[in-house]
Amino acid sequence: MELPTNVGAYRVLSLVDEGGMGQVMRARHRSEVIAERQGGDVAVKVMHAQLASRPSFRERFEREAGVGLRLSH
């Protein structure tokens, strides 16, 4: 799968890893104000298109995203 240059409001910087569900990329918000508020670079995970049409995979992906949002380091 080709690496996108942008995902939503984020500029993709590099590929971190790719697995069965999708790709994890290092990215930065295009607005420097928001990027600084977020602490700089972030991880963005994009699900493979063929899995996105399957409700069970979408639900699992969304649960995983919710867990990630609750993490604090």
C-alpha cells in the first residue's frame, strides 16, 4: 500500500509500521498552533480499505482508537 502524503488535517512524515489492519504513520497537524498544542508529532492509523467495509473490523478499530485516546504518558 502506498503511503499517503496527507490524512485529514495531518501531513504524513513517515511510516511507523504496517500490519493486518492498516498502517501507522508519524504525522503532524498542518496548523503549527494545533501541532504544538498536541505536543508535536502524532501517530495516525489508517485501516486497510478492504476491511473498512466490514462492520466488525470497523468496530474493533474504533474501540482501539478510544483506548489510545485515554492513554497518558
